[in-house]
Amino acid sequence: MTIELPHLDDFILNLKANNFSDETAYNYERDLNTFEDFLRDDIKQNFEKITKTDILRYKAYLTSTDRKTAENHKSEQKLTSYSINRVLSALRSYLKFLEDMDYDSPISANAIKLLKTEKKHARVPEINEVLKILEAPTKYEDNLQVGMRNRAMLETLFATGMRISELLSLKVNQIDKTGRVYVMGKGKKQRFVYLTPRALTHLSNYLKIRNSTSEMLFIPYRGRNNQEKNKRISTNYLQFKIKRYRELLDINLPVSAHTLRHCFATYLAENGANPAAIQILLGHESLDTTTRYVHASDRYAEKIHNQFHPLFK
């Protein structure tokens, strides 16, 4: 049984025509392909006949461990409410597009209700643990070029708070000698982030031994990727390396590239940084999103309490 969402190509074209990034368009298409798989394999229903009840079943499917990944593999863990809402938002945007274009749609976009998200109290590693992870590549990598490159990547991530996709998309000409980095972020929003002197030193050391004409800042050194001009390092590679360094250092708190972004925001907040400034540095459109990154700042909250409570002294 073949199930295809009507006008899906037009929807993706519409995203690109409205200046959404290629990554956003890719993620929307991948999430909608998941819905196609659900219609075909689970409820065996054509799109034109779906009902609100089918949407409820889709939500239940997304929350289960029986769901298939976008690559049609069996899932190994449950999706978080935030991830489920991202998938549902893609479907809602697609249905809204059908309505706007006067195409036939079996249900309204308003029928897609997002899940209530859980309030997570995120934990971030202590600064001494973060420093150990940043220094791990030059300690554990046998290949000097790989070690210096990975060290420069991690130092840049933590110094700037940028997203992993932004880091791996960096080109050499996006960084000036003072350590100011020009970033094209989500939704093609432009901003500047800033390297610390420490990160700039490690990046400069890497560039001295980089030995490549590629315009990409961080380049692969192994396999055929090394022969392809302007080939990027994959996000999976860097995430794997961070996980491996954490294991070698015997740090029991999970750490990822996204964790370093959380650490960046949290440590700035704990030292009294203005939330609006943190929002700009992270490239968030909403201050509410920034707040989710820094709500782990218990130490800062305690400091403010002790400083300002009238009966503390």
C-alpha cells in the first residue's frame, strides 16, 4: 500500500521560498515522512480519509516505543514531549499550507493539539568537569591533527554557546582576528558570537596545522571525506566523540554538544549576566526559550536570595 501526502513537494518548496533554512525544510520533510509511514504501516489509511481520531492514534504512536524512526528503524527510546511537539508542529504547518492554498484537507490544522510539556530541572556539569571534556581530545586522540581539531571545536562550542549545526557549518572567513564569529543561525537569522582568548588560542593552533584548501573551518581527516572539497564533519561524529570523552573521564552526568550550550548559558546567568544578552548570544527569538536554558542556575538563585532577603543577615 502506497501512501503519499498530497502536495508535499509544494509545501517544502513553500518553506524554501519563504526563506526557511535547508535544515528546517529537511526536518519538516523527515517528520512528515514519519506520518506517511504511520498511515501506511499502522492504520493503513489514505490521507484523504483521516479523522481526528487518527490524530489521537498518531500521538499515541509517537509516545510509544513501537514507533519507527525516520529511517524506518525500530526506536530505542521514547520521544520527549518537546520532540513530539516538533513532529506535530510539522504536520500542523503542512495542514495550514493546504488550507492557505485552497487544497482539500480532511481535517483542520487547528485539530492538531500539542502535548503539555514536562517541566524538567536540567542539570549541567560542574565547570571542572566541562574543562576536562574540553581538554580531552589532546589527551586521548593519537592523531595530532584530530586532537587539535576536536579540541578547537569543543573550545569554540563552549566559548560561544553556538548550536552544533552552526559550529560544523562554520567557514574560515566567518571568524576575525579578534575572535568575533559571524553566525547564520536558525531561520537564517544572523548574529555575532565571541571566542574567549583561550578558545581563540586553540583555534589558531589548529589552523596552523589544518593543511587544507577547504573553505570549511573544521574538516574531516579520514577516509574519502578528506578528498571531497568543502566536506563537513557530521554531527554524529562530534556527538560520539563527546560521549566517548565523558566515558573515558568517568563523568556520570550525560554530556552532549547541547549540554555545552546549556553550560554556556547557565554559567553566564550564575555570574549575573543580563538574560536579554544571553538571548542574543544564543540566537533565541523568545526570552522564554532562553529561560529554559538557564533555569538550572540554583547557585545563582541562592546567591540572590542570600544577598537580598531582608532577614538573611
